[in-house]
Amino acid sequence: MRWQSEVRRFSQVLWGASVLLVAACSADRASTNGGSGAADSTAATASAAENTPGGANVARRTQRVVFLGTSLTAGLGLDPEQAYPALLQAKADSAGYPVRIVNAGLSGETSAGALRRASWVLDQPAAMVVLEVGANDGLRGVDPDSTYANLVKLVATIREGQPGVSLALIQMEAPTNLGRSYTTRFHAAYERVAKETGIPLWTFLLDGVAGVPNLNQPDGIHPNVTGSQRVAETVWRSLGPALAALPGAAAGASSGR
């Protein structure tokens, strides 16, 4: 199976760098920017728009799309504009969708941590929330049943606070070092969440990137600039149609390619 092949390649480099990652995550948890300076990829642009004639009205019409995730979403080791949420913002702008993509990635985040911070991350209305959650669960060997339970609770928490919000879950994988049984259970946990909650399950975030040296930073885990572009292409294949389905989607928006 393709996902198993991706995980095997990922494992070749992942565990050799796990000690460095855990240390980096511990140091970075104090910052919601994941040590990279990546936060809301368009905050400055939105602020500037509100200071222009009619800008406030434009800002109010813009729908927020929140990416709740880990250092992979935060863009650890990259400039803010190089993180994949910022690249998705450019694609959405090009396609004519009136959305503001919010980077809510946090280094070291687990599914339990995402559940704890969901309420304050989503303190403003959002049209859509995309969950990139669980990568660190797999790295730390968290019981997949626990990850599953946390993700189901996370979806329920978001729906309670934001009735009518559109949700999506990005597939994540665990390295093979904990055994085939674990990686299979971890993979299946996401399918169970999608079935239980009725939300769409998107392609593995690092599809075609995991385990490929020239697409990753020296730690072998986080995508480099080119890898981030590949990640953005992968996510856009699901995000583009999802944006088109949002109420109030820009009339006549193109595919954004």
C-alpha cells in the first residue's frame, strides 16, 4: 500500500532525528509560531486592508480558514511566507476565494494539546477548520485509541463552539519503528474519526515528501522550501474544492492552478 511505503521512507530518517525534534519542540512550545515566526499568514495584509478606503468592509466579508496543527503547519525552520498555509493563501487569492488562511500551528503539539487549546484558537468565527493533528502522537508512541478519542472530542468541541463550521482532517502517519501493528492502528484511527464524525479525510500531509532528503531540512522531518511547496500542492487538491463549496464562495472563482 502506498501509505505504508511513505511511512517506511519517513522512518528511515525520522527516528535518527527524534531526539533533536523533541528538544526543539520543548524549546518552541512557548511560542505559537513554532520557532519559525509563522503565525497568521495574512495578518499584516488584513490589517493594512482595514486601513484603506472600504478596507474594513472587505475584511468583514473575508472568511477565516484555520489550520490547527503542529510544527509542520507552523513552518518550523522556514520563513512565515514559505510555510504551506501561506502558500495556500496565495493559491486561494489567485483563485478568487475571499478567505483568510490562519496558521495555528504549534511545535510539539499533540492531539491532547490541540484539544486543550481549541477554544482559544477558535475564539473568532471561522468558516472552516482543517486539522493537522497527531504527528507527535505517532512520534511519541501514543496509543492510537487515545489519538482517536482526542480527535473525536476535538471535532465535537469545534462544532459546539462554531456551529455550522466546515471541518476536514488531514491523514497523518506514524514511523514503523514501533511495529507494523502500531502504524496500521495509527493510520486506521484517522479513518475511524472520519467515519465517526462525518468529516472528510484528506491525503497524508507529507505525501511524496516524507523520507525524500532533497525535500526536507537537515533534521529529515520538516519540509524545506521545495518540500513545503509540494505539501501545499497536496493540500490544495482538497482545499480548493472545499473552498468552492463554502457558502459565499467567490462567484466565478478559477481552479487556482
